[in-house]
Amino acid sequence: MLLKAGFRLVRSKGSHRVYIKENKRVVVPFHTGRILHPKITTQVLKAVETDKRD
């Protein structure tokens, strides 16, 4: 979802991935086989939606 919105994967350290687009940074935990917590999903959706408005 972030990649489709124009964010790019900047780095991956441990179990976290950092995506950046212009001045917005989104850090997403990445654990194979686990579902993201709803709060994290909401944060990602907000980042994508606010980016579309700008």
C-alpha cells in the first residue's frame, strides 16, 4: 500500500521497515506470519490518505 502511494523503502533494521516520501516517514514492524496491530494499520492508512490530499 505504501509503495503504491509513492513511498519508498529506505531501510530495514531488525524487524522494522522505514518508508519515506518527501518529508513523511512511516515505520512499520515486519514479522513474517504475523498480523499487524490495528493501530499500526490505522497509522499507515492515515499516512497514505494525508499524502493523497497534499
